[in-house]
Amino acid sequence: MPTPLPHLIGGCTHCARELALGPKPIFQLHPAAKILLISQAPGRIAHSKGVAFKDPSGARLRQWLGVTAAEFYTPEHFAILPMAFCYPGKASSGDLPPPAACAPKWHAQCLEFMPQAKLRLYIGQYAQRYYLGKERKRNLTETVRAFREYGPEAIPLPHPSPLNNRWLKQHPWFEQEAVPYLQEQVSQILGKGQ
């Protein structure tokens, strides 16, 4: 009997030599997942806790989604599929980019593993570059601003990190227009309020 995909990913050491703190894949996958969160890579806090988005970024992301922590960590609701499964290490500003080998090695198998997903959220420039390709706009701001063009089955988002507080202040349309649209899609898919 073949080893299930989550166990294969959990034991991956492919990028071990590139990782300052060593491999520790952090993700959430389930065959019945309805919404895929395709993000950057786990941060230092996720690495230490062993759980993605259990930090200020996660609190903001859950607010954007309009869900509780319990709903967010229900694998049948949300899959957490980072562009790289392990913490890449610290850069001069923020974290290092996700190692480029991870997504090509695992993502196609992960998407096949979760055939019931109805919505993909491309969180940050790395996910948008990889998945939207030529459909991306000139930069992250323009791509996120065009969120309706990709939906309803995909929505590009900025990263919810506190490092993006300035971006959010400069672009109030995001929380005025994109967040309500996102919450509506999430609510419909999860059957909230029915």
C-alpha cells in the first residue's frame, strides 16, 4: 500500500541543506478540503509552534475570511498549501523567499489529492507568480485590485503579515471591496448562515 501524500510531505528533506533551522514541513491537507490557501512559506513562529498561521498574520487572515480559528483549522474546510512547506530562514527584511524546488515537487500531487476544492486563495506574490503566470498584472497591488477577474474560483490576496500594515493603509479599497467579496465566497462555500 503506497504511503499517503501527507506522510510523504511530512518526511520530506529535499531542501534540508538550504534551511537554516532544518526541515519541518508545515501544512494542512485533506481530500475533502473546500478552500485552498496557497501562501508563501511558514514563518519562524509557525516553525516553532508546528502550526501555520497561529500568529498575528493568521488572526488577520481569519478576519479577512470571516471564520473562527476552529473553522480555519478544520481540514475539510481549509487546506494550507504553502509554496514551500518549511521555514526558509530570515532575510534582511522579513523571511527568505520560499525555496523554488518545493512547489514543483509537491503541488500538482496536492491539488490532485484535494479534488473538491472550490476556491483557491493566492496569498502573496510567490503564489500569484506561480499560479497566475501571465494572468498576473504588473505588480501585486494591481493583481489584487483585479480580484474579480480571477473569481469566483480564485482570489489573489496580499500577505496578511503585520509587515504589510502600510500597504493596507495605502489601499483602503482592499478591506472595503475585496474582503467583503472574499467573505461572501467563503461563506457560500462553507454553507455558513444556511
